[in-house]
Amino acid sequence: MPEGAAELEYYLTAKVPDTSARGINSWQHQIEIEYGIPPRWDVALSQIWQDDRTAESADVGYKGFKLRTRYRVAERGVLPLDVLFYAEYKRPPDLNASDVGELKLILARTVGDVDVNYNQVVEWPLDDTGDAEHKFAAGLGWAVSHGFHAGVETTGNYTKGRYAAGSTLSLRKDRFFLAGGVVFGLNDEADDFQGRLIFGLVLWGPAACNKESHERVGLSIRDAIRLRCLGRRRDQQRSQLV
């Protein structure tokens, strides 16, 4: 996100644990406001609601908020690998429940119109009532044309042995972007299906970019993945294209 710019984003995430019982599913709605701080640094606040459904009932309610910040070590392409650090604080609405912390290391490389990246994630309850979970998201993407990006990715949870894979598409035009993707469970521990649709609008300041960022459109349940930039993008550096 460029310095002084603000962006509004909406995430719709669908989850079906077992496709043979599709009546059991969840729909999560997340609204996020993001602001760019110099240099190569941004912050964001998210509010979350979720609709949990079974064949007999539906439970809709507020699920809490998230505060997160990201910092990119250098401009893209300066180092052998682009490096981005990510930290997030999660507060559920139940005040008896533990706050949750999350740290993420994102490593990426872009060669021509192809980008590859890996996200290593650790998440833990801040009151030390539970164990940390170690997760990942990795992807390979291709800039099909100016503002249009396609990719494949895999996500998972090392701690719980959950793994999934799928594909993503993103479209950015001037001050707005639309992205979507699906992943399918690769083993019994993973949800059979997860899908996400992301809509973003630059409220003020310069538009961030026209190509997907190194933070993947990962569709793991805890990894909200953004198709956007932190600072100047390769397309801007070439006057074209987490």
C-alpha cells in the first residue's frame, strides 16, 4: 500500500467441511480498512461476522476484530528474495476467550511475468492456554496481461496435518480490484472445499498496483490472503507491472 493511501476491502469466505453434507457450511464476512505508512509499511483493522449453518439451524454473529501490520524489507527485486514480515492480533468477542497472535514470514521471487512465493505462519493463544499452530501457503502465479493475474497454490496446517490446493484469479483496474479462488482438501483432515471472493477499492491516495502481491490469495481458514501491494510494485517500477 503506497504511503498515505487508504483501501477498503471486503472478503467473503465459504467453507464446506464435507461436500457429501453440504448443508453444513459457513460464510464469513470480513471488512477491512488498510492504510499505507512509509517506508514499505502498512496497517489494517478488520471486523468479522460469520454465518454458521447446518441442515436444521443457522447461527449468525459477530466474530471479533483483527489488527495487523506488514513491513517489506526492501523494494521488490533488490534482494535475491523479496522478504515481508507480517504480524496480526485477533480479539474474539467472548472476553473469556484468549486473544490470538499470528506472525508470518513471506518469501517471494518474480522473474518476468512469473512469481513464486512461500508464506510461513505461526499462530498461538496469547494467554498460553494452548499450543502454537504452524501453517503455510505457497503459490505460483502468472501475469496474463496488464491487471489480470492467474495462479495455483497450496495451503495447509503442519500441526494438524491439513493440506489443500487450488487456483486463483485476480483483476485490477485503476482504483478497484476483484479476486477469487478455490482450494480443495487433499486429505481427510482438511475441509473438502473453501472459496474466497475479495473486493477492494482505493479510497484515497495513489492506487497500489496492477498485479497480485506476494501475500497469496491463500484460502486457508485463518490465512486471509490479499491481492494487493505493500509499497511500489514491479509494474510501477517498469511503468507497467503480499
